[in-house]
Amino acid sequence: MGPRASLRGGIPTGKLLYRAASEDRYGPLGAQPSVRATYRADGWAFIESQVRKPDRLVSAVATANATITLTFSALTPDLTVTRLAFNGDNGANVDSQPIAHPLTLQATVKNLGQIVTRNVMLYFYSVDIDASPRDGVMDGTPDFFVNSLIGQAGPLNVSAGGFTNFTLVWSPPGTFEGSVTVSAVVDPNNAVKELAENNNLEVRTLTAFTWPDLHFTSAPVTGTNPAVPIVNNPVILEITVTNEGTAVATSASFSVWLTDNSTLIGSAVTKTVQRGETTKVFVTWTPTVPGPQTIRIRVIAAGAIQPGDYHNYDFDLSDNFADALFDVRTQPDLSIAPRGTPPSPFKGAAFNLNVTLDNTGQTTATGVVVAIWDSVAPGTWLGALYNQTIAPGQLQVSVHASTGLQILGSHDLIVKIDAN
């Protein structure tokens, strides 16, 4: 009769039972046993829609109850780690990755067996677990290496003859550059019985390097000159930046952009920021239209990822920009008009001329000069007001002409605002 087989941990187990109910047996007479019968075990297992047969048929001389063992090596898993990769922001499968920054450990496991192996676990360690001897076998139990355990991945299934990637996100700790040995081992507790136990691990060395981490707060613009931006006038922006990384940021670029990062709209300034330093940088922006405007302040490290100068590259770009909202005012718009009755001075006598000054812009004008002269002698000022401050709106003033008119009769006086 056929076998009764079950699958436990990927390993088929079971028994083959043969019973002779009635048959003729012939043999020489003599001492017991007087008859020797030879039986051959021929078993099979039906797994994953296929009939699995033993490696070979086994025969044995049975003189009493006996056990005959059949080997189904095709049903025995054989897991092996074929690759250990470091996938980070410095590139996929690159051995140099930024320190204290997330990367993905990826171990590829192949099943050399002919049936699926289920619920497979893989463990990552930050030490060489196969150092002595180098024989493909873990040098101690998982408990022995527990203090070096990075983490585990799984459980996952590995199909027959197939590959499965086990991944774990990890940030190499530390503040100084150095090498870290990383080990990946599949089934370290030997929960799965395999054809070979000396191909279950892979060891690789990671270089965790230092890098600058330039940081803006949510409001990096800590000062402006002038305090309120005026259209078509340069504005000096004071920007505060901190290097929170583990390396110097050499020749970092600070600039002003549109919020979609499409257009540079201000000056670009480079500055070196030391590790742990908080410093100020000054950039210039000239708004071209009035009204509310949001601009983007950006800092860009000078390095680049592998194969560039990754020691001078900022791998955390989430805090390398910040948006700032400004209400851009229009420029002063000055005009002047006579006010009241024109003066009628005596010949050569000083007089005052009353005028109204208008500023229809949104910005106060300072240091304004208002001057008077006779139209027949435009090169000679009769009098002036100096250093006038004219806020938006109207201002009524009296301009004193200290030099009188020397010719009798009517005169056309010219009064000019912002005369200088």
C-alpha cells in the first residue's frame, strides 16, 4: 500500500506499512527462522500537484518487524543567501552609505530544493558571524550574537528553485566615519532541516561616511533691508542656517527661487558652514510686481552622490528649503499742487508758497526736496524744503522763498517735488 506522508517545517515525514495477509512461503527447514523473505519499499508523496518518488528503492531482509527508510532528497529544502546589498541614498548595492541615515539591507535567498519552503526568517547582524573559522556556519547561537542583532525579516516563503528578497531598514549609528561588518543569515535556529547548513549566510562590509546636513527652520529669513520690500528695489534677506550633520558643508549655495523651483529670482551666494555651526547668509532679491508674494529660500550642498563627492552632499533635503511670504509695496508716487491764493510779495521780498504734496504709492518717501524757481530763471532756486518725509496720502506744506522776485509783474513759478 502507499505511504502516509505529512509536511512539517518543509520536511516530509511518514511511514510505509506493508502487511502480508496470506501467501505461500518456501525455504529450507532448520533452525528458526526457517523462512527468509525479502521486501522492497516503494513509496511516493503527492506534494504541490506532483508525485515525488524516493531517491532509490530500498530492499531489506525481514525476519521480524523491521523499519525501512526511504530518502526523498527532492523534498528537502536547501536555502542559501546569494547576495547581501546595501541600498541607500548613495545608490543601490553601494558599499558606502551616509552614517545615521536610513538605508535598506537586502538579502537574497535562493531555495535550491524542489518544493516551497514556508515561513522562512532571516536575521541581520552588525558583526561578522562567520569569522572563525570561515566555514559558512554561524560561529555561535543567535543568543550569543543577540547584542549585535540589527533586526529580522520575514516570515516569507521561498519557492522551489526561486529567489526571495528579505529587506530591513536600518540607520548605521555613529558620528564618525568607519566600517561596519554586516551579516545576513537565513534560518539561524535551524527550524528548517536542509540538505546543507553551511551556505546559509553572507557577510559584507559597509563604509558609513560622514556628511553635512544643512537645516533651515520653518522661518529662515531672520531679517530684511528694507523692512518692507518695495517693487523694483533690491531687498537684502538675512538667512539663518545650521549644519546639523557630521561633516563640513564646503561652498554650499544659498539662493532665492520661485516656489516651484523652476526659476532663480535672486542672487546665489556660496558659504562654507562648519559642522555644528549656526551662521547667517545674506542674499539679494528684487521683486518685480507688487502685492503678496511667496518666495523659496534654498540651500544646495556642493557635493553629489556616488560617484561624486558624497562626503559634501546633503542626503536630507527635507529641511533645505523654506517658503517666505512678503507683502511687496508699490514705490512712492509723488505729485504736487498749489494750495490757496498765490502770494503777492513786494519786489525783492521773501515769501511763502503753500502747496499740497501727494504720495499715491504704498511706501513712505524720505529725504524729499521741494524747490521753487522763476520760470524765466530756471537755474536759480528761490527757496526749498529739505529732508521731507512723505507718507502715503497728502501733506500740506509751505515752501519759503528766501530770494525775492526782482522784476515787477506776474511771474510763473515752478514748484517741483523731489527736485534733487
